[in-house]
Amino acid sequence: MKEYLSIQRSTGTLFREIPGAYIWDKLDGSSCRSEWTRKAGWFKHGRRHGLLDDSNPQLAEVPALFESLLAEPLTRLAHNQRWQHLIVFYEFWGGKSIAGLHTPGDTKYLTVFDAAANKQGFLGPRAFRETFEGVVETPRFLGIENWTRGFVECVRLSQVEGITFEGVVAKAGIKHDIVRAKAKTQAWVDEVIRVHGEMAGRKLVES
């Protein structure tokens, strides 16, 4: 199943400007994915790397939650779009989730943040909005901005309206030429280090 590559943070020499980037709020949870075909239905569920199995008990409820929240509307969407194949990427999260840790008893949600259809690459950001918004839960869209160091600094200082806590994701382009970037708030960075400790926290922050 197609994997969702980690998005590099926009810091130091890794930074690149993205004119006219679509900006979304970044939810703090665990990245998961599910695959559908017209013949088999939703037949495969995975975490960021590998399939969902018993190795991460915190994700054990994802398949059942997917069936409850997303399977039916996404199947209907796939048929309406006349797709033969679809992989959706979504965040498994709760109000108390922090950097991959999920609190038992905390209400969990699945929020779709990307999709690849008919093995033709990822939908571009505009197409994703037009196709998925209003059908299933998607991250809060924060507008189209020029992705500059100044904008990233505003994210770090939590000065961009609409950020829940972690930060934002930026996307531009279409299919196999999509450019992505992310930026985190300093408040989120500090909390991750507090919860996970200096060494483990820094590793998570840089992932």
C-alpha cells in the first residue's frame, strides 16, 4: 500500500519558499491509511509504515472506527468519482493526543488529509478540497499563503489564526509533482519535550 512520506520541517537549509501554498491546520495524532478497490471494498488498513497489527495497541481501534466514520461516505464518493482504486490518508487523534501518545477513554476521531486515486498520484490540494470537503472530516483549511520564512515564524509563535496546537501543513502542485512543507508551534515543541523527555522529545519534534 502506498506510503505517505514524512514531510520535512521548514527549518535551516531545508527551507524552500512555496508561492501560493494551500495551508491546513496540522492535527496531532497518528497517521494511518486505508485502501479500497471497486471489487474488494476497504480491504487493507495501515499505519504510516506497515499494516495495522498488534504491534501498536494504541491503534487497535482504528479499523472499527474507520468502518463507523469513513467507510460508507468514502465508498459513495469513490463510486461518484468513478474511481477503481483509492487510498486515503487520515489522522487518528483525540483531544488529549500528543506526539503519538493517545489517552484511553479519550474520544477519538479520524480526519482525512490526503488521497491518491486510480494509481495516478496524490490529488492536488485544490482537487482534494473540492472532492473531500463536506463529504468527510478534513483538517481546517487556513487559506492560500506564500510559504516564506516570515510565515513559518508566525506559525512558530502561534500567530496564524485557526491553528489548534501542533502547527500547519502546506501543499502545492498536482499528482507526482506535489510539494509539501510543515511548521510547528513552539508551544507544541515545548510540550512534546516535556511529555517525552529531552532526547525522545527532540527526536519526535524533528521527525
